Amino acid sequence: MKMQAFHEEAAKPVDELHAEDVLRNYLEERLGRPLSLILTENSTSMLSARMRVDVLCIRLHRMFLNADSHVIDEIISFLKNRRSRMCLFRQFIRDNRSHLSKRPPNKVMVKTAGRFHDLRELYDAINKEYFGNVIQAEITWGSRSPRYAVRKRTLGSYSDRSNTIRINPVLDKSVVPRYVVSFVVYHEMLHAAMGIAMQGKRRSVHSREFRKKEKLFVDYEKARAWERGA
């Protein structure tokens, strides 16, 4: 399916379903693999993709039906190589903010500056290096609770409902290496990027594909060794 045909169809809002089929076929042809495409109104996660069995499952904001060929091809390049830059993708989002749904008024209180570690700095660096700056989740230090910290060993969490990453404040200490906090942030950003896979009727939070991508973090072995020894 030629890209020109995609734009001719996508320009017709009355024929959106057909335009969606054309886009799906184009992506499948260029990526060379079977895929499913779900168009969403999710303004916090414009693009996500994960493997389910042998099918690449792509979730993409509906407004990209009106994107030009350069933007679509940049998305394809990112899906092939997650380190690809996404300049046109981000510019298209900025130019089309009027199409985005409003966020709920009850926003999460965000605190990124810690005493020893700045989550915003770490998040931005990881988003650029590993995710092509497409992750749009909020990140914050969690609330301090010594009893909870002792009872739980959870160092971070991701809420799909609020699209928020929370990092346990027990990590905001001078004795905790920067690469450890960075790894926990990367781990939770992977959850934001991949979502939760299903194995039959069971939710698979840490799927085989997730564990594979987790090991791409440059200091994975050092961070895991520190966690085991802490």
C-alpha cells in the first residue's frame, strides 16, 4: 500500500475506519511483521508497542491518522530501533494539541527534587537515551513512611490509571548510587512503555520481553548487584 494512498484516505474524516485499515496495512508492510493497531484518545501515552506472542501490538493516538508521511516513517523507524530520535513526532504533537483530551482535574502532586537525587533530571536523560522521548508519564518521589519502607521492598511503582511513576524515598540517600536510582526509574518507565501483557487470563507484569528489555540498561548488572547487597 503506497503512502500517498494513506494520506488521500486519512484526509477524509467520514471514512476514518478505512483510513485506519490503510495505516495498519502500511505499518505492517514496512515493519514486515503481523501487527494489531489500536487508535486511542490517550493523551498521556501517544505511542506504545509490545509483542504478544508473534504479533506486534501498537497503540497510537488517533490524531496521527492526519500525520504526513515523514511523521509516520519516523514512527516506523522508532518501532524498528527504540533509540531513534522522534523530532517530527514531538513537533506533530505540539502542533496538534487542540486534538488532545483534557487531563482529569485531580492531578497527582509531583515532587521530583530530592535531597540527593533529582528525579526529573534522571527521567529526562533516560527518556532521551532509551525511549526516544516518547514517554509522557509523571514522575515523583512517593510519600515518606518509615513503617511502609521497612515492610515493603518496593523501590518504585507505575500507575496506569494516573500514568504516574512513584519512586520510594528510601532511595534519596547519599549512600545510594545514582545508577541505582536511574535503574529503578528506567524499570518503571518500561512499565509505562510496555503496559501489562496478558498470558491467557493472567496479567504478566514482568513478561519475558520485559525482562529482556530491562537488561538493556547500561548499569543493569551493577544496579542488581547493589540491590541484592542492600
